[in-house]
Amino acid sequence: MESLKEFSAYTRKSMSVRYSYAVRRNAIALGMTSELLVENAGEAVSDSIKRRMKGDRVLIVCGTGEKGAIGLATARHLSSFCDVRVVLLSTQEEVSNSATRFNLKMMDGLIEVEEVTEDESSKLAAALKWADVVLEAIIGIGAHGRITGIVQRAVQEISKSKKRIISIDIPAGVNGDTGETNTSYVKADELLAFHKLKKGMVNSKAVGSIIQLDVGIPLLAELAAGPGDFEYLGIGRALDSNKYSNGSLLVVGGSKSYRGAPLMAGFGANAAYSALRAGSGYVTVAVPHDVAHGSLASYPELIVKELPEGGREIATTIAGIKHNTLVVGPGVERDRTGFGLVSEVVREEALKKNIMVLDAGAMDFVKEYKNMLNRRMILTPHEGEFKELTGIKLAGKGIREKIHAAINFANGSNCTVVLKGHRTIITNGERLKINIAKSAALATMGTGDVLDGIIGSFASATGKAFESAVAGVYVHSLAGDRLAERIGDGATARDLIDEIPKVIKEFRTL
């Protein structure tokens, strides 16, 4: 793929804790490992310290999680340049984190790790007196709740030591999202932030100077759609939830010519959610009268509503169907009747500010009424439909030209655009994601309608337009790749629907 460095401007400037984990997950999906990420971070911290503090006595205080592992890796890299001591706030036998165990083993014969438990906190006080600089590697970004025990004691001892304190990524006892402090927290003279600053560290009273470190996370971990984007949505069904509390999706479409398309979209959403808690709890399909009878027989799982032939009666019918998200367009014929159907539906939904996924037969309406587009709308055109909307021919163009075209349209129309293709581009004009398919399994009829259903399903569960589009495209593409491996080019849209829960289950078990 061409270099996409110029599009780094469309990634986040700072990151929430949850999104940090999503980026990490994507980096691992691209081929990195947890061990490599820890090693990179340790080397980056060591390089930062040794350039400025050569000859200083550095005490590294480590917790038992991955942040502690980074502290241990730092000690190895730093030991040839500074006088280093390491304190572990536990016994080695009690450490369960695999990265920390691995790095403890790597320390054998190199640097002695001094174990400090709650009953032996005086050891830490003595070590602090020895040090010129304290590197705090105690609690990671995901920690929450009140600090207690030896961790609390260590934070208190470090804070009153009057030594130069350096914290890794976030200071212990500080919330990575809000910057709020615990009852005990480390006030760092210097913060070494990995990859990008966490949101809570911006203007935090617990942080002095900030140095941002490159730890080898590739740009594609943010630009390319991946499993972290699905994880970021946080889709899940609470034990006390019901079908209504998990989102409700309405699919509007169908015609005499295309009986199957809207049903594929609705069933895609239903399958994604019912199997693995990944979408709408309640799915309705609204179709013309002459399609509805067959729909009831073929898809008993779905609630099927008949639509009147036209006029305000359509809007009245739609208004009476329970839903918070709409998919409109699959299977709608691009004629006067179809245009009238889409027009009535979209106008009604725009007033409610529901999220809408517009595809296929909805494109003529979009072309005529771009002024009605808004942040709650997701358009899913292929290159031919994009040319109809914009007049821009993208066939044969490179990925950079396609990205610029999609961003410009999304900016001008104030909506989310999913420009479908082998490399699908998802953008709302401010943010950008690219999904890279590994097969041509989705190049068959009906699969685009399944994509609409997946996106609509995720949006109905979360209320997020852009993020649902990104996760939906990734799940859809990965399901297609899995089918290509198992079935080959003969896979159908129905096969794709059956694959969706299997793909999402993989995410749940990783």
C-alpha cells in the first residue's frame, strides 16, 4: 500500500484509556506482540533517561502488571549507563502477569530485584534515600478504584521523598481519562507518555513536563480498521437487559424486483446480535405489501411490517414502529416509487435524529437532497454510486485520491461515508479508517446489504455512527476472508450472515 503518513492528521490527538487499548489490540493484529510492545517501551524510556541523567542513581519501583514489566525492561536497558536499583512491590511468586514474569526472568544475573511487601515497606524508604531519580512504574492506565496496601504505601513514600520523580504513561493514582486523583497519588516531575498522551493527562495537576515517546506502534494501528475498533464499541448485553434495552433496528426496503435485499440486512443485524451480543435486540423489516407475505415465511425470526404504497401514510407507519436506528435503501428500486418511499422515511427519521444507514436505492434521494445529510447519517456507496453523488470517477485511482475524495465529500455533507471496495474507506471528515480485505469473497450480490445490517446493528446498540461504521466494515470483511479460506469464491450472502457470529466470538475469546 502507498504511504499514508499524510493522513495521520485524521487520527486522534490524545486518547482515552479505552481507545488506547483498541490501538494496542490493532497493533497486535498487525503482527506485534505484547512482549515486543513492552520491550519497545522499556527501550524508549531508557533512551530518554540516559540521554539526560547519565551517572545518576535511578530507582525503578515496579508493580506487578504490564507497567511493572516496562519498568523491568527499562532497568535492563539502562543498567549500562546509570546506577540502577529495582524494587518490586510484591514477591516474584505472586506475580501473575506474563509480561512481568518474562521480564523478571530476564533480570536473572543482571540486576537484583528487591521484593517489598506491606510488612517490609522500610526497604522502600531506604532505597528512596539512595536514589537521585525515581522511575515510577506501579499502576497501568486501566487501574481504577481506591489504592490500598503496599501500593498506597509506596505512592506515599515516593511522593514525600523529594526526589526527581518520573512516571510512565500516567502517574500512579491518577485517572487516565479525567486526570482526577486518588486518595493517594504520585505527582510526577516528568511524564513519559507512550505513543500519544492520554486524555486525562492534558493539564493534569499531577504532571509536570511531558515527553512523548515513540514505542513502535505503527500508524496503521490507528488508520486501519481492526479488532480493537470492534472492542472499542463495548457492545455487550447486561444480565438484566431485555430486547428493547439493547437497541432496536428498522430496515426499510424491498420491491418486486429485489425481494431478498432488505431481509439480508435485517437478518445480518439479528444474527450479529442474538448470537454474540453485538447489535440490536429488536429487528423489524418494513417492506412493500407484495414482498411481506414471502418474508414472513422465509424469516420467522424477524418482525415484518407492510408499507402502504406512498404518501404520508408511509411516514405514519414508520413512526409507529419501535426503533432507534434505521437502514434504508437495500432492495429499493431507483424509480419514482422508490424515491418517494425513501423521501418520506428519511424526512421522518431526520426529525427524530435517529442514526440512519443509507445505501443502494436511497442514493437518488441523497443526490437530490445533500442538504439533509447530518452527523447521524452513514452512507455506504460503492465507487459507481459515489460518482453519481459527486461526479468524481474513482475507478483506476490510487488509494490516496480515493481517501481525499471521501474526506472532502464527508466534510461537505457533514456525514459518515463508507466508500466500499477492496480497501474500504470510512470517514466523517475529521477521522479516517481504512479496511483492507484479504479476499474477493464479498464481490457478490447481497453482501453489501449484509454490511448495512451489521453497521445498523452496532449503531442501534451504541448510538455511535462513525465508530459503528468502522467496526461493521471490519467484521463484515473478516467474515468474508474467513469464508474465502473455507469455501472459496462460491460463498453467498447467506453464508456471510452465518459467519458473523463466529467472527465476533473470536474477538470475545482473545
